[in-house]
Amino acid sequence: MRPVSVYANRPCPAGDGCDVLGLLHGPERVGLRLVMILLSQQGLDPAGIAELLGCDARTVRRWIHRYNQQGTRGLADRPRAGRPRLGSPRLGERLRRLLGRPTAWTVGRLWQRLGRPAISQRTLRRRVGEVARWRRPRLVAKGDPDRDHVLAQVGEQVTGLPDGAVVLAEDETHINLLPWVRATWIVNGNRQPVMTPGTNRRRTIFGAVELATGRWFYQVTRKAVSAGFTAFCAQLLAAYPTAPVVAVICDNVIIHRSRLVHRWLAAHPRLLVLHGARYSPHDNPVERIWAALKAWLANSPTLTIAGRVRQVHAFFRSRTDAQNLATAAPHSSPWLPEGYMQNFRQAA
């Protein structure tokens, strides 16, 4: 059925939200120019178009000429110089130099260090947003000056292992009764509560991943001490009774280098402990598994530390060796020599 009304309503008063002519002269002025071209193509002269659209005939002639010269691309506004920007032309470079010095920068501090320039802090905030973003800094380890030499030694030792030897990466982490809090999706109007314990409790987890298959081992203890490390090494030896050598690559914390550990290793020559570079936790593939564990435990409080340990067991029971290998991504660890054989590609 055809609509009853075949004509548009009468024009609205000037300045009203439904003032079509006002919109054409405002944000939709490119549309106005297209209408000029369309009416000209239909045979209307510039004076008639100007009277219909409420503008000057010279304006109509100018846009018709530009259309004939450049097509529809010529109907857009050309760049305009506008008012000169507040602040010196070198303000951006000065801001970059200041922000390159690590400190807790705010717009107010920047304004003071710049010598209190004759611009508002709101304008300065806009200029800062052109060269920087508001975000948290990233903590990084200071690194080992002998890192390249240490990594070369580790690579040579792994290359010289006999056939059938097993190579594992080992590390420790701590779990707390106090839950980790991470950003998450929360229903609008609500604030998700996460209960905290009255007294925090802590447990240590020793973990190791076989760098060829992704087989995962872990042990929960009360503290990170040398006795716990040797007990975990005994667990690794028992898991590979026929391997000629079980090589464990770990970091340089004192519990891996104490006299107790040296005496235990002397009594168990089948286990070889290799130490990576100091202050280089990013070299250790196990760190990525710890990150996945803590992300899984985030925002999930428990009443007792035993409940937290049960959560850890549930996490590792739910993961396969292929998932552990893909998470650890040992192919990216500088501990391994070039050409080290592993099935990471198939596992991923």
C-alpha cells in the first residue's frame, strides 16, 4: 500500500535539529555541494540553485568549477592553517626528553619542569597525549654482563649430553592465600568483591618441564630451601630411571648452589644441574607456566591455604603435556643450542 504522505513536512525554524538546509550548510556541507552538482546536471542555472539552497551564486559557480576540474574529490574542504598552536614548536621534543627520564610524571610536574609555560594544563595534557600514553612502566631485570658467555656454556653442555639424556627447565614460585586480583568483565553497576584472608599464608612450588615433550613435574613445599630442591631433584631422577643423564637448567638463586646441594649432587652423579645467566628470568620457559597458573588462580579466594593448593592441583590435572609445551614455548629459550630437537611444532 502506498504511503498517504508524498511530500516532506515544511521546513523547520532555523537552528532546529530538523532544519535540513541548516544541516547542509553545517557538518553536511559536502552533501550541499553534491546537491549543487546534481541540480546543475539537471539543467538549473547557478542563480536558481543559489536561490533554492540559500547561498550565493558565486559559491555555486566555484564548486561547479572545482567539480569540473577535480571531480568529487575537489568538493572536500581544503586544509586550513587555523590559529597558531599554543606552546613553542619544540614543545613535543622537550616533552619526549623529559618523559625519557624514569619518574612518576604527571601533567602538573611536566608543567613545572617546562618552566611554567603560558599555556593551561588542559592544553599541555593535549600536547602530552600526542607523544605519550598513560600506562604503567614495566619492571625488567638488570641483566648479567656475562650473559652471552654463560649461555654459550649452557648450550655446549646440552650439546655434549649423551644419547638418551633428558633436559628439563626448573623454577620455583610462591602461591599466597591472599588472592591475586586481575581485571575482568563485571556486570554494569556492580563491583565484584574478592574476600581477603585475615592472615596471609604462603607455599612454594618447585616445577620443571621437559623441553622435548612438555612432561611436567611439580612439588608443593612450605618453603623454598635447598632441602626442598634436592627432594624435587630426587623426584626427577625417579621419573627417568633409565636416562644416563637428567640435566636440569635453573637460575642462580642460593638454594640451587648451596653446599647441601653440592653434596647431594656428588652422591647422585646422574643428575646434572646447569645454571643460566643471572638476573634473566625471561630465559626460563617455566616462568610462562607460572604466569598461566596465576592468571587461572586470579580473583578466586579460598578460606584456607589447603584450598589454594587444591586449586593448583586442579590446574595441572586439567593440562596436557602438549599444552604445557605450547605455553612454555622452549624453542624461544636461549638456553637451548641451535638445532636442539623437540616436537614443539607438532604439540602446538
